[in-house]
Amino acid sequence: MTTGLSRLSGKVALVTGAARGIGRAIATRLAEEGAKVAIADIQEDAATKTAAELKEAGAVAFAVKLDVTSLDSAIKAVATVERQLGPIDILVNNAGWDQLEPFVESSPETWERVIAINFRGVLNCCKAVIPGMQARGQGKIVSISSDAGRVGSLGEAVYSGCKAGIIGFSKTLARELARNKINVNVVCPGPTETALLHGVMEKQPKILDAMLRSIPMRRLGQPQDLAGAVAFFASADADYVTGQVLSVSGGLTMVG
């Protein structure tokens, strides 16, 4: 398993929500660049399958169950990964969930789930990983936000708020941790072809058609498109880059 690059050789990466979709693509790319990868997901069987497939391709991979909504689960998962693979050098906060609906039709129960997974999950995983990175004086944190958090998105009010929160949180964290040589950056996907997107859009196919017409590159993003951006932020090529937000959206948003 190789891309001809070895920018992450010897590094240990923890990727949340890595059993499928964007998280799986990110984990695969980091492994291709030499990282030892922890496939962290609440779906333990799916995580184990993904880790096994990466191992078959020659990677060092390890599956760990992680419920990002629980700080205790995050702390236990980090301890388990570090026993198996070594100290975590790279944290990728990828786990996410959404339900497309107008805000006035949404319920507080849905709000709580969206907030718990998309925003509190980032807080929990950072809280679990950062002390070790501080002690070692190095680390890379890359969080997956969304262009919905930069410009808003119909039917995704609470989700957009969470994703905007990730951006503000990450910029502040980047300032606080710069002295520890810990880089904190954000990748914002536009509409990306995943099972989650298709599940949402099956109910409202006209929205997908409108999205495609709005994207200058005239296609949905692929999980691999995001993986390359994350690999850059995780590598030494980005050692002097922190507190930045990179949109990977085919030109859908071009916010300065």
C-alpha cells in the first residue's frame, strides 16, 4: 500500500467515523502515506472489517470502538490505541451525522443528537488526545467541518451551527496550542458522494439536482478528494500552517 509518498511514516493516526465513507477514505490515504491508523467508529464490526482490509493491503491498522458523544469512551479509545500502536500523532475528527429538515419541523431530540455527534464529539476527542500531544510537544489535529458551516445550508440549521462551531473552536485551539507545536486545521467538504448523502437525498432528489447545477466542476465530491487535503494538513508539509480552513467543494463556495 503506497502512493509513492511516505510523509507520515511512523506516525500514528486516529480517525473517527472511519469505518466507511469519508473517514474510510481518509484512513486509507493516511495509511498509504505510511501512518499506522486507528479505525475508530461506533460500528465496531464495520471498523474491524475496514481495518482488516487495510491490513490485507499492507497497512498497519487497528479497529477500536468509539462513541464520540461520550468523553469516557474517547478517553478509553485513546488509551487502547496508544497501547496497540503507540502515542497518537494525528487526530482526525471526522464522525458526523445529520437529518435534513426545516428547523421549525425539527425536534429537540434531533438537535441533541446532531450537536452531540457533530460538535461535542470533536470536543471529547480533542480533550482525550491533546494532553498527550502537549506532553510530547507535537501533534496534528484536523477536523472535518462543512461548507454548510461557512455559508449555511437549507434544511441543516443545527448541523450548520455545529460545523461553524468546529471552525471557531479550531481557530481558538490553534492559538492555544501553537506553543506546543500542535497544528489545528479544518477541512470543509462540499456535497460529497457518500451513503449518508444519498440516504438524505433519496427523500428530496430535486435538491441533489440543484446542487450539481451549482457546483462549477459539475460533480459531487468524492471521499478521496477530502482525504488528500487531510493528508496535507497531517504531514510535515503543513508544519507552519495552523488555524486554517480549506474548502474542498469543487468551487461551490468561494468565501474569502
